[in-house]
Amino acid sequence: MDAYFWQLPLLFVVGIVAGILNVLAGGGSLLTLPLLIFMGLPSAVANGTNRIAILCQNIFAIRGFRKRGVMPLQLALLCTPPALLGSWVGANLAISLDDQVFKRLLALIMIGVLVFTAVDPMKRFRREDVPFGFWRKTLIVVSFFGVGIYGGFVQAGVGFIIITALLIHGLDLVKINAIKVFVIFAYTFIALGVFVYHGQIDYSLGFALAAGNSIGGMIGPKLAVDKGHDWIKKVVSLTVLVFALKLLLFP
């Protein structure tokens, strides 16, 4: 579709906010996906178009975390391969996405994440040298295959799932966010390829959104490193609560 003159700047501005949210917590796609649909895109095309912005955003976010010396690369590389495989499965499922089922399920997931981050049961175990033995690594591989399926399927809210999957191992939220942007960047290549193959992309709107998300991706790592775990925890909790209530009350 041809983009109207107001759509591109609006997507750019919303993309900045979404990019920051995605790096610090998650849920940025819960702003951008409804906006793309409001602009007239079918849900599958909106889903695919949003992936351009996610890919570009995380290029800058990874650079930001590495520049600040916060990138547990070994753990990120362990999480990535199963997420790549899961993403291919999920993206193919997304071609026939049921919006209402997704929204209800996502709301329930987000409420679960809210409870987990509020209670923070792993706080007393959080440390710099989390040991990753065989069984812990196996759990990581299985859980990130699930992360890949969900992320390939819809993307919106996947950050909350990744945060939960790594919080149970006692990791700090700053490191978790660094791993998160790395994994999402990698599996988005797969998901985006599926949507491109099926012709479910609007490139003009996608690149306008990507420009804003990229700026958000540059700002997010600085906020994450400067503010630390406890501040990010508050952002995560507030973001989850707002989006979960929106999905439950106004699907």
C-alpha cells in the first residue's frame, strides 16, 4: 500500500518509544503492531512488516551493550541455535494467526511475568558467576526453542518470556537484556525470511518504523547499563501491567 504523508513520521516516533521498551523490557511490538493494523495492513502483513524494525533495532542494541562491556557472548550463543529453529516453526504458524486467541494467551503470559518479576524469587541467588552445568544448559536449550517458536509466531511480548526464562537462573537483568537483543536479532532473520517469502511485508512502512526503532535501540542499552537491575525491574513490571490490562479489557 502507498504510505500517506502522516504515517511515516508517526511510525518513526512510535518506533523510538517501542525500541526503548523492547531493549529495557519488552512489549514495544504491542504498540507498533496495532498501529500498523490501524493503518490498514492485514494482521499477517503487519506482523511481517514489524520484523524489519525489530531486526534493525537490535543491530544497534547489540552494539550498545558490547560498547559498554555487557554481552555474555558464550551464553547468548548457547541460547541462539534453538531459538533459530523455533523461529522458523513459529513464523510458518503465524501466516494463519488467530488474533483473539493470541491476545488472550499473551495477556495471561504477561500477568505471569508480572508476578514473577514482582516476587523476584531468584534475587538471593543472583551473582556474577552463575554456573551452567549440563542440566541447566539443557533447560536453556529447551526453553529457547519455545522462545523461538513464540517469537517467530508473533514477536509481541517475547522480551518478557526471555526475561522469565533467564531470571530463573539468577542472572542480572542488565545481562539478560544483552542476551535478549542478541537472540532476537538472530532469530528475526529466520522469521523475516518466512514473511518475505510469503509476501507479507510492506517495505515503506517497515523502514519508517525501523528508523525509529533503531534510535530506540541506541538509547536503550545506555539506560539499561546506567540504571541497573532494580530500575529495569520497575520498567518491566509497569510495562507488563499496562499491556496485560489492555489486552484483557480492550482486545
